[in-house]
Amino acid sequence: MDLVYKEESYNIIGACMDVHSELGPGFLEAIYHEALLLELENRNIPYETNVKLRVSYKGKNLKKSYYADVICYGKIILELKAMEGLVSEHESQVINYLTATNYKLGLLINFGSKSLQYKRLVQTRNN
């Protein structure tokens, strides 16, 4: 089975690993977010940060929106965390974002644990 956006996600995860290797665990999410943006720039990975994404319901945009931590390559949502560990609610959050926005891939990244944690979440539902 082919991975969705294999090369792009490999590049992003490598950047995240460098950030975690340099800073280690223990910082606030905002610190990792800023450091990751610098690392993405260093690697020429295109990104946008704090992007307002419209959520639609039955073809109509809702007034409430989701703000993605980072979107890379214009097609991959990054949800950043700085916690001791990931829980199923974090995965559900990313899956909901994918479903609501029709993006195909989300990367859940946790900088707060001893080792970098990441999970690829793929949109499987067709809207």
C-alpha cells in the first residue's frame, strides 16, 4: 500500500526530529511551533501557520472555524502537542479536522515526551 504524501511527510517528520533533538522535551508548545517553522524554512519546506480553515456542513460553511497549527505543502495538516504522551482524543481531533476540511493527511506531532512521537492520520471518508 502506498503512503499518502510519503516524501513530504518524511521531510516534515525529519524537521520535527531535528527540533526535538535540539530542544528535548519540557518546553511549551509555542516554543516547538516557532522552532519548527525555522526548521521548515531551513529545509525549504513550504508552510503556512495558524491557517483559518472553513468547516462545512452539507455544503455550507459554518461560522466556527478551525485554525491549523501548520499546513505544509498546501496539503498536510500538522497538529502540534507538547505533552507527556498522546491520547486517543488527539487522534480524534486530527481525524475530525481532516473530515471537515477534506485534507487527506494529518500529522499529529508530540514534542513533550522523551522521544518525539508522531502519528500519520489519513482521511478515509469521501465527502
